[in-house]
Amino acid sequence: MKKILVLIALMMLAISVKGQDIQFSQFYAAPVFLNPAFAGSSEMTRFGVNYRNQWPGMSHTLNAYSAYLDHYAFNINSGFGIIANGVTESMSNLRTSEIGAAYSYRLQLGFNSFLRFGGQASFVSRDADFSNVLFGSSIDPLTGESSLPSGENLGLDVNHRYVDYHFGMLYTNEKAWLGVSAHHIGQPNISFIDDQISKWPIKYSVHGGVSFDLAGGMGRNYMNRNENQRNLVIAFNYKHQDPFNQLDLGTQLVLQPLTLGLWYRGLPTPGLKRPNNESLIGVVGISLGNGIDIGYSYDYTLSNLGIANTGGAHEVSMRFSFLAGSSQNAAGRKSSMPCFRY
């Protein structure tokens, strides 16, 4: 019964006025999803995919994916990318699909420091089947039976289409990076009801970190995949999407070809009866050579949802990077991105 109540609450949140974005634990393995200014930031050509299975211990789950392809054009200091994202919630078959195009421009500030500006335009489709959704208004308060009509003005199979826009900036040097991004700038209407307005709130993100070289390592050549690479990276990602705030804080140890990471997601605030402690995340990644990276992470639930045996969340990422074009491109690479791989 507790699982059912939790799922009802989650569904009401999913179709309420204040929608929220899905989040990836390996968000640096989905760079264009995090910030369009990351398009082309590796100064290589990359193809990557991400898959997230959230709360598999419950009878209804959230599944999300992201796939992207980005490329850097040295002659015009520009990055180009295409991205496809999708989220499926199994109870209502709520499906959100997005396909977008991203562009970024790299401005050199110093010998090895750069500022990138990026933008993205996307076409979004939302589809749902509410025939299996149980609304609170259809539950008899005396008997607990669900035989009452809900009174909701929703068809059994509904859809909605709209255009969305995102913007970001990213500063990098040899040792550190700092980025900001804003998603859903136009706050599109996502309501399934024609005469209702339900704006998708803007999601703001501030993310950054610093890399420390360890003995025997060559951290400054991070993207060049040196076999003896040894470094420690500390990073954060703060997100605000009205009315919620969230912070990811973590570290990754790179012992080429192995990467080990640990993240904490939450934003504990003194005085709250329900502190915002969401999850503890373990990450392991491996570089197989020839530009292939594979990562796996598991979210251990720390919040009250853990009581409902959510099963946490599993996430897998895979990326293939290579240097396209002539050999002059290799000599033209100036910026060595110090940030996370996963």
C-alpha cells in the first residue's frame, strides 16, 4: 500500500504545474545535456549514449536516455552537436522525447584559458496514456475503493508538442572549469489540457571543479588519454528548478585506464523536518583504448523513498571519441579539458 501511495504522489507531481527534469548521475558523460556550451569542448568528435533506470525496486519505474554527437571545427573555433533525449514513466506511459541541435563558440582568453558560449534549440514531444492512472479524487474517503469518477478532463491517449531553448557558458583552463546553463528559457506550456497553461520552469545549473595531478601522472593531458595518467578531480553541480534546489558534490580518482568516483546528492538545510538527502552515488569507469569509455553508476537512496524499497538507480554510459580531419587538427588542439569523464 505504501508503494502505491508513493507512486500516486509521484504521478501527481509529474502532471502538476511545476514539472521537473530528469537528472543523470553521470552528467559529465552527457555533456551536451548538461550544458550546450560543452558541444565540441573536447576538440574531438564524440558519440555518446546514456541510459538510466530509476527505482527498479518499484512496480513502476522511470527510464531515461540521452544520445549525442558533437564535433569541433578548428577553422571557425566552433562546436556543433545534435542530441536526443527521452524519458518514460511506466504507470501512465508518460513519454517525453526531445531532439535538438547545439552550437558553441570558443573564445581564447589567455595562453590556455577559454570561454565558450553555447545555445540549443529542440523539438519536444510529450505523450501519455492516463487509463491506468489513479487520481486522488476517484478514491472513496470512507471505503478506500477507487470506483468514483475522477472528474479529470483528460483523454485516454493525449499528446503535446512544443519548441524549447537552452543556453550555457563554460570557462576552462588547464586545472579548472566553471559553467552555467539555463534550460527551458521560454518556459513552454506543457499542459495536456487545451485551455490550461502549465509552464515548464527554467532549470538553472552552476557546475565546476578542479583537477590535481598526482605523482607520476600527466593530468594536464587529460583528453589525450595518456596511459600513466594519475589525477584527482573534485567537482560540483548545483541545480535550481522552481521550487527545488539540488547539489551534487563529488570526486573522481583517475588511475588510467580505471576511474573511480563517489558523489553525494542533496542539499541539507537546518530546521527542515525532511532534510534534502537524496542519494549516495558510486561510479566506476574504464577506458578500453581507441577512444572508448564505459561508465557505470549506482544511486543508493538516502531519502524517505528508500523505505519503499526503490532499488536505487542504475546508470550506464558509453562514449567513443576520435580526432576527425587532417593531422593539422591534432596540432591545433589547444585546450585540455580537466573535467570529469563520468
